[in-house]
Amino acid sequence: MNQQSVVLTGDTVILRPLTHSDIGQEYLSWLNDREVTRYLGVGGSRSTIADVEKFLEKFEDSPNDLALAIIDRESDLHIGNVTLNNVSMVHRTGDTGLMIGRKDFWGRGLAFQAWALIIEHAFDQMGLRKVIAGVVDGNTASLRTLERLGFKIEGTLRKEFLVDEEPRDIYRLGLFREEFRRFDSSQPPR
Ligand SMILES: CC(C)(COP(=O)(O)OP(=O)(O)OC[C@H]1O[C@@H](n2cnc3c(N)ncnc32)[C@H](O)[C@@H]1OP(=O)(O)O)[C@@H](O)C(=O)NCCC(=O)NCCS
């Protein structure tokens, strides 16, 4: 997607296009950390720089996918990514995913703000009607964050995901534009 111009600024994070210069050993260490990837599609498979380059090229070449780096404003560090995938301008929908790879930035409500910013962009700039997400059973922080943004569980994909070979359900969540709880910067996320 034409990502170059997308920069979204919140109180605690900035979202800007993910670039090849963001990909290095630090990024790889996130993807090879089982605690980070436990509930992600990459699962337990080892990732290489070549895999990540391929992942990024997919976003650069696709008109329907957007990948943004999450930058913590206080430290100016790249702490993770947030994506909008499979955007359909026919149905005006898109799927979102997020990863905070630096675990020292977990537990600060940063996922909430990063998701709020990309969702606001999806509704207000891209004209989407609905944003979709999938959460694996057990990923309570993710489910809680999406529900606080206004997402509702719409269905369960039964035992579709393996966490350490243990089958887990995936909850499919959806959010319509009018359900979106706008991030109010005067209200701390918790
Ligand atoms: C999951 C993830 C997005 C959460 O982001 P975060 O900014 O660290 O989230 P927080 O720790 O601030 O937690 C968000 C909420 O969940 C709650 N929560 C966290 N862990 C919890 C637990 N084990 N049980 C119950 N509630 C929990 C927090 O209290 C908070 O609720 P509140 O907003 O009402 O206070 C982040 O840890 C991450 O990127 N993990 C790796 C990749 C991943 O799983 N991505 C999501 C794919 S859908």
C-alpha cells in the first residue's frame, strides 16, 4: 500500500511506515522469542532476516496491506508493528494485527494507543466500515485491549490454532465505525 505518507501521532506512540532499515538482529530477536510469538501466526518456527524482508516486500507491493512501525515517543525506540491487512475497498473492511516485540514495553497501554491510531486512520482516512481482528484463546491482554476499543466477539474458530501443540480456539472480533471508542487523550488508557 502507499505507506510512505502515513504518519500517525498519539500521546505516547507514533506510527510510521515500517522500512527495511527497521529489520535487523533486534527485530529478529522479537520473532524468535516464544513469549512474543506464542499467539501469533508465525508460531514456534525460527525466522530469518530473509523471511522478514519477504514479509515487508509483501506490504510494499500490495495495494491492500499496510504495515506501520510503533515508535515509543519517550525513548524514540521502535517497539513493534501494527498492520492493516487484506483491505477490501469493495466491502470496505480490513484485518488488523499488532505485535509489541520489546517486552519491556508491555503493560503500559501502548497497544491500545497504537491500535486506536491505525483504526482511526482506517475509518477516517481510508473510509473503511469495519475492522476485523483474531485473538487466540488465552491472549487476555490482546482481547481486553480490543474490547476496550469497542470490538465485539462475532464467532469462534474452534481449535484452529496450536500453542505448543495444544489446540486453542481463535475468537474473531469485529468493530464498526460507529462502535469505535475514540481514543481520548485526556483519559489515560487505564
Ligand atoms: C498482547 C499485547 C498486544 C498487549 O499489549 P500491552 O500494551 O502490553 O497490553 P497491556 O499489558 O497494557 O494489557 C492490556 C489490558 O489487558 C489486561 N491484561 C493483561 N494481561 C492480563 C492477564 N493475564 N489477565 C487479565 N488481564 C490482563 C491489562 O490489565 C489491561 O487491561 P486494562 O486496560 O483494563 O487495564 C502485547 O503484549 C503483545 O504485542 N504481545 C505479543 C504479540 C501478540 O500477542 N499480539 C496480539 C495478537 S492479536
